[in-house]
Amino acid sequence: AAWYSWWEKQGFFKPETENPNPRGIFMMCIPPPNVTGSLHLGHALTNAIQDCLTRWHRMRGETSLWNPGCDHAGIATQVVVEKKLMRERGMSRHELGRENFIQEVWKWKNEKGDRIYHQLKKLGSSLDWDRACFTMDSKLSYAVQEAFIRMHDEGVIYRSKRLVNWSCTLNSAISDIEVDKKELTGRTLLPVPGYKEKVEFGVLVSFAYKVDGSDEEVIVATTRIETMLGDTAVAVHPADPRYQHLKGKMVLHPFCDRKMPIVFDDFVDMNFGTGAVKITPAHDHNDYEVGERHNLTFINILDENGLLINVPPPFLGMKRFEARKAVLQSLKDRGLFKEIKDNPMVVPVCSRSKDIVEPLLKPQWYVNCTDMGKQAADAVRDGSLKIIPDHHLKTWFNWMDNIRDWCISRQLWWGHRIPAYFVTVSDPSDMDGHYWVSGRSEEEAREKAAKRFNVSVDKITLRQDEDVLDTWFSSGIFPFSIFGWPNETQDLNVFYPGTLLETGHDILFFWVARMVMMGLKLTGKLPFKEVYLHAVVRDAHGRKMSKSLGNVIDPLDVITGISLEGLHAQLTDSNLDPLEVEKAKQGQKSDYPNGIPECGTDALRFALCAYTSQGRDINLDVNRILGYRHFCNKLWNAVKFAMKTLGDNFVPLEKESVSDRWILSRLSAAVGLCDAGFKAYDFPGITTAIYNFWLYELCDVYLVRIFEKHWANLTLYTCLEVGLRLLSPLMPFVTEELYQRLPRRQPQRDPPSICVTSYPDTEEFCWHSEEVDRDMEFIMTVVKTIRSLRADYNLTKTRADCEMATTS
């Protein structure tokens, strides 16, 4: 554990900015983890891979910077602090007030926020900590403000009233990534925050609308019966013969005096149900588009808390899912109910609050992504930006070529407050008196507004937007905001654009695409040349990591070990509901009946890199990591044994004998495989090559068969020293410990640490000989055969003579 603080103190992780190394510059920024708590094994995978790459580039002699940072995580952090506030003081944020609440968040961040950095250091991450950034720091906040104002002045950011994903519990719009799609096979009762009883989903309710001026009726079906209170039309397919006679007709709403047109639209599937569809433009994404096409009325029937508005009694003021029951009963009472049946469906659930997400019509800020999306797609098509592995290209082009505008408003208090002001002009000559302007300060916004409306500054009244920006907005400019953009700093000139972006494929669109789009838009440059996407870590059963399942594991618990009782205690101290705590405890008891054994950092890192061959998902069995701890023990014992063989006074010579050509050939092959593996991001290839060399070739064969002691000593030393350098990016701690115990070739000139030695390459080690490998393989086959024969004939304790038969 002492090595990390020594590495830091020596400045090994700091790049030389004044005179960058002629071998090149490697720059990568960390995917900033949420400040809300602690890292899990998914983060550990990210950081194991990124640290391996950074250490490899550093050992290759490149000027290497891995920039640390942390994300303010708007919704997640606000929810955590709100729960804490309610639990400890019985207060809501509204009772505390905005300014006081934000002070509470900062206090919480300052107390808890460094836990992530502590974990990263324990993982051996070779980050330049003097450059650590937080997305709410003044430097980054200034960049966020500047980005918004520039894009707003250009018209790329605009305000519009559209449907958003709304969480009634959070009282905020949320992004698509914060919506979990829960698949139901049929009728299911789900818990919903704010409701004592579970709510029914997964059913299709059919009911009738009467056609105005006749006894005829049109039957429609819905999975959200309460939304019929906001219906403003019924749609049928233009080619459906059943409804041709209803062109120009209206249907009557049973609960108010609303007449609703029957519209003909291609989006209707005439083979589903009756072929007639109810249209609620203000509460359904497809219906919204139908409403736009046919100029329908948009009636919003829900307020921000999920209570019914703009509806007739007795439904007015009801909670949305209580209205579900009431509407169904009222339809039955009027004889309009037809049937109810099971219906497989997907229910949108807020990942933060577990509430059912509602499409809600709200005025919000949007980014026009059409041109930026095209630029991002073209950059990949023309090879300027490389995405690895290439099976993600289909997803990239699908998103970029069909990109929608991005809603960046969030109805939160924690985050970057939108620097836009609502303008009121106290001048009767003004046309409408209302406008939005953006500004770096209220004074700047007032001057902009005065100029816009051609009035004096004293005629302008401003009110700043209450909302904050989507967290992904500040993350989108992270690769250049960390270097002081929009100011032309030395760091920005040296380290931007970066070299590589490494992250999980699950945020390809939400973060990677937005960095590419905003980098091109605001700097005219791609933020990085390559994107490497690793697999997503799941538990041993293939389940997504979730606190409520009890399968979210802290990497430090794998490193140091933890008892089952210790795992249980962590749940008790969390923000989980009591019912979820019990469920999670059962999950922990099932997966870790004896707790988690101590595995150490090196074993964890090596295991995570070895696992990356599993494709898009990694099913990580924590117990398998223990196997790599045994590998660390084997390394330790091998070097200990070898040092005894070399003797206390051993000094490696400048020129070594290659009499033992086989082990040097195998070492050379391992060097080649590692070099190719790092260049191709083939981490399983690297771990396999190193593991096989150390375990099966050096330990199992070579160390137990040293015949020519003098020459073997030189060869043995080379194998140990080069083998440790090969392994260093993956297992930095054990390799440093063992490297420091080895004699030096040139004590005054050799690097002080293994992490700043040169990484072995194929030009330096070119002893690979297929002929030698074949000869040794033949000898080993003979030995194995003799051993097998001795065992078959029970001659294990007898010294048997062996003769080689010759054939003429």
C-alpha cells in the first residue's frame, strides 16, 4: 500500500508539459464518476483498463496524462441529500429553501465526495491528482455557461413546449437513460411511490365512443384508461374500409361536452384490435405527432405532482392512478366499457425514484442536434474518429442519422442553473413584451434584452429560469472544460484534442456522442481520435448491478475482503427502503454465504482485464478473482526462489548468454503478444500471454530445470526483470515490490520505479525461434510420456532406465 503515495510523491503520474516527449502525447480523461457515493465493480473495470493503457503509454516513453474528475450528478445527488435531510431532520428541500438546500449538498459533497478518489487510489489508478476537476467547480461552471450562451445566441439552443419524460416524485424531466423499461407479460401489480396499494399494469381496456348524430359507436382500447380524459380525437387508417363512412364525423366524450374528430392517419395499424385508436396528444409520444399533423387540441390533464387538472368532476384533483379506477367504473356505469384483457407491454420506470414515468407537455430548453449529429456520423464514416470494437458502429449510425433534439432542462436545484432570463418590457409599443435572453450575468442579459427590444435598460425586468441543465451537458464539454476552455491555455494547446476515450458501451449515445457533437461545435475539433468501448459488468447470474438485489460490490471489499455481516451492515446504512434491504440481504447471503475473500488489488485488476473477452456483457464471479490472487502468490514465490538461485552477490552483466534459448524464445513471444494486445485493446490476449509465460513456462518448466547455473543465472534474471515489466501495467503493486528486490544492471542509471521503466517491445527482444520451441516441445512431450508410463506401471518410486528407440 505504501507504493502509491511514493509514486505520487515522486511525480511519476505527472506529464511534462513544457517539453513533451518526442515519442508522442497520450491524453485520456476519466469518465467522471458520480459524486453520490462509491464506485462499484463496473467502475473498477473501467479504471483497470484505463490505468493499464495509461501505464503502458507512459512506459513507452510518451508524455502521458490521465485526467481525473467527478460529476455532480444532478438528480442522483439531489435524491440522496433529500432522503438524508428527511431521515435526519424530517424536512423536505422545499421547507429548507433553495439556497440552504444547495449549501447542504455542498456540505455533503465535501464530507463524502472524496471517497471515490480514495477508491481510485486503492485501485492503483495513475491519475494526475493535481488536475482533479469537479463539474461544479468555478472553472468548469464558467465553461458550461459559455457553451450555453454561445449555442443559444447562435440559435442551436432554443425553447419549445414538447412532451418530456416526467417523474412526478422528482418533479423533474429526466433523460432517456434514467428511464428503465420494465417488460410485463400481462396483468401485473406494481408498487408506485405515494400509493399504499399496488397499481395494475399490463392490461388493455376497451371502451366505446358514441358517434355524434347516430347510434353508432367506435371501440378503442388503451393501457392507460385515465388518459381518455385528455382525448381530443379518434384515429383510423385511411385505407380501412370499416370507417370510410365516418369521414368528417365526430365522436362524443362521455364526461364533458367535447366533440372529437375522427382523423385518418397512416400510423394506425388497422390489424390491431378494432383498428381505431384514441388520441391523447398531450400525454403520448405517438399521439403528439398525430396531434401536430391534424392540428388537434392539446389538453394537459396532469400537473407536476401527478394530480388531474383540466378535467370535469369527480375526477378533478384526483391522483392519476386513483383516477384510473374511477374512470373505469364510470365507463361501466354508462355502459361504454367493453372488455379488459392481459396485454404484454413495457412500462417506463424512473431509475432514481421508481415512479412510473409520464409523458408531459412542458416548455423546456432544447439543443438542435441535426447538424451536429451529421458531423459526428461523418467523422466516423470518413475515419477521423474510430470506434472499437466496430460492432458498435451500427448503433452509432442509427442514433446519429436519426437523432432527435436534446432536452437539456431539469427541474432541479442542484446543478448548473440555466443562464437564461425571461424578459418583460414595460413599454406599450412592444409587440408582446416577452422574450428569453441568455447572459453571463443579469446585467449582460438586461443589456441584450434592451438592445433586442430597442428600449432603455430601465424598461427591462428579468427573471432567471429556475431550471438547471441536464448533467450530460456539462459532461459533454468535459474533455476541454478541464483544460480551461474557452480560455486559450497551455494545457488546452498541448492536451486537446485527446488521444482516447475509454468507457462502457451503455453510454455511447448519452456521453460519447454528446462529447463528439459539442467538441466539434465549440472547438471545431474532435475531442479524441479513438473510442474504445468495454463490456458492461453484470453479476455471476447475468443480472444488472442493483443495490436492491444486493449485487453492487465495492471494489475495496474485493481487495481487502469482507464478511457477510459486513455486507449486510452496508445495506443498513444505505438509502434503500426496509423491504429492499431485506431482499438485498437475501441476495448477498445466496451469492456470498461466507462473505468475500481478500483478493488484493492486483488480482482484481488482472481478473477484470482477463474477463473483457466476454462480448457486450461480463458476468463477473467474484470468487474467480481469488484464482488470480493465487497467481500473485506464485509470482512472489517464483521470484523468491529465483533470488536464492542467483545468490546475494549476483550482478547482471551487460551482455547475457542466450544459451538457454528456449525460455528467451518464450519470453520474446510473450513480449510480441503483449505489444500486439495493447495496440489492439485485446486485454484477454495480454493476460493470457503473461499468465502462460510466468506460470506454465517460467515456473513449471524453467525454474525447476536449471542445469547450467552460471549462464542460467543471466537468463533467469532477464526473464524475471522483463516478465515483471510486461506485467506492471496490469499488476502495479506486486510488480513494484518484486522489481525493487531485484539487482540493478546499472544501479546509478536504472529507473527508480518499474512504472517508469521502458515497456518491453519486439525490437528489443527478438529471440523468438520456432525451431527451438519445437525442439523443447518435443523434449517436454517425452518427459510427460515417461511420467505417464511410470504412473501406469506403478514405477513412481523406481529409478527406471529410459532408452530411445531408433527406426531405420
